[in-house]
Amino acid sequence: MPHTLPDLPYAYDALEPHIDAMTMEIHHSRHHQTYVNNLNAALEGTGLEETPVDELLASLDKVPADKRQAVINNGGGHSNHTMFWEMMSPQGGGQPKGQVAAAIDEQLGGFDDFKDAFKKAALGRFGSGWAWLSVTPEKKLVVENSLNQDSPISNGNTPVLGLDVWEHAYYLKFQNKRPDYIEAFFNVINWDEVERRYQAATA
Amino acid sequence: MAFELPALPYDKGALAPYLSAEALDYHHGKHHQAHVDTLNALVEGTEYDRQSLEDIIQSTSGKLFHQAAQAWNHTFFWHCLSPQGGGEPHGDVGQAIVTEYGTFAAFKEAFNGIALDHLGVGWIWLVKRGDGGVEIVASHDADTPIAHGQTPLLVVDLWEHAYYIDYRHARGKYLEAIWQLINWDFVNQNVS
């Protein structure tokens, strides 16, 4: 079965007032849907139509050369957004917990230092892209950012938290004020999901 | 000497209904202003603070290049639009477009196609080639033809902030609106 748009795990207005309903609706039903449509179109006839998207991103050399950039852009767009929706929750915010909290303390200097580094990564991405907290192949946490829809998966890292810093993610509510949007995101981070992903990535 | 934000060459409500006053307020008053302000902060006390924007663009990369190029690109973009704009190109540019693309409609289709396929943010340009012909070029982020020795004739901003207030995700609708505003007199001036 070709790739499909996943339902949001909550209603469009569930993240109000931090992330507004109109942004969520356009972001999910228009932007994400377009990545899904374009990914399916790019994969048609390649024999890779049913390969899970993260598997494609992890081994781009298996994608025919003339489709590779389309898969990076649209497969990345599909994978990144799917994860992004799960990274947020109406019950989110606060501090990290469990093993990932301990790892943030040990490896990144604690939550405040991590938050500063993450903000810097999100603000330092000129143009459009993502900020990430990822686990390296050596099982170390790293804060990084990526261009456009490039996924950390393609560089061997496993993202456990991601923030979309394309203007479409925040323009209706925050306009040019990306720093305010980053602050708002911290109020909805689903740390249970970050912990689940961290445990899976380090198992 | 500090760089200054140039005034819009028309009233900020003058491009409605194609581009709203609110959109121009943010785009010119916040985004363009922020590039000028950040640029001034970066050049203060450096060898660049007496250079022209064009010189900075040609000799830098990274953060300084981004800010200088965005400041320059936006000023050029504002002049490419006019409340009296739109219609078909005339003069040298009209001729060069027909020579290269056959018809204005075919040119528009090619321009829109490249603009819609352009991933992420950037700009789409019509540039003059060394042989006198014209060519459509898309650039990523802040990149600009004047950094590559090309002569820009026309530009359209493809950053999401250029169209999100008026058109949301619909870049195609924004492009249709922009064609109603193109200042072909200015585009022709850039040929010489």
C-alpha cells in the first residue's frame, strides 16, 4: 500500500494556545499531505512503493539516482512530520523524564543547557529546516539541525525529538518571531514519546 | 555608515488585493528591516562597514552573506512590483522572452513550474546571460545572481513569509497574483 497521511493523535485545536488550530490544520492536511502525494508519485514503478519511509531514508543508495532527491525531500517531509506530530501533546511540556533525562544531564549539561543548545540549533538554521535531538550510532545524544527536509536518519543518527522551523510551521501565529515559536514548542513537548524513542534508539 | 531600510516605492496598501498591506507590513517592516539591522550589527567595527552591499555580497559567505544578500534581494524585489504592473512584457525583455520561450504564456508556465518545484525557500529570477539571452534561475535561501556575475532582471520571493499571510500554503495562487504586479518598465531598465 502506498504511503498515507497519518491521523493526528489529537484534535487540530488541542495544542492551543501554544500552537494554533489553523496552523495545525494547514500544516497537517496541506503540507504533510503534499509530501505524501509527492513521495508516492516519486516511488511509482521503482518497486520501493511499500518500503517503510525511514528505511528508504536510511539507505538512499537503494533509491534510483533520478528519484533520490525527490525521496530526500518528500520522504523526509513525510517522516519528519509524522514524528513531529507525535512529539507534541496537549499534556506535554515540563521537563524530560526517565533515561533520556539522565542522558541529557550527563551528556548535555542538564535541561537548561540542552534547551539553549536546541534553541540555538533552531535559530541557526537559516532558511528552512529542522532542529533535532538525536542519538548517534555510538548511542550518544547530539543536538543538530538539518536543511529543508533532510532527515538525521540519512546520516546514521536516530532523531528522538524534532522541531520544524520552516516558516509554514509558525507564520500564522508568530510571523517573523521564530524565538517565540520555539518557546511555545517547549510547552507541548511530549517527553513520554521522547523517552520511548530514546529507549528504542539505545536498546 | 549604517545601512538603512529603503522605503517601499509605493504605499504598503497599494498592491492589494494581490498582496495585502498586512503582508507588506511584515515583509518589509519586519523581515527586510531585520536583515538590515542584523547586517549593521555584523559589520559594525569591521572592514565591511564602509563597503557597499554589492561588495559585501561578492566577498563574504555565511551569516554576513545571508544578511547582505537578503537586504539586497528584497530591495530589488520591491522594485519588480508596482500597482500599475502586470500585463505582458514589452521592449527588450519582451523580445528576449519571445526569442527564448516562444511566447509569454510559455515563459510564464516555465517560470511557475520551476518556482513550484523549488524545495524550501529562496528566490526565482530572470537573468541576462552573457550572450544577451535570458534565463530562469532559482536560488536557495539568500543566494543571489549578483554573487555569481549574472545580471538579474526580475525576481520573485519564494520564502514562505512572502505569501503565507495572503495565500497560506498555496504558492501557485501567490504566483498568479504576482504576475498582476510585475513592473515590466523596471525589468527593462535592468537590461541595460
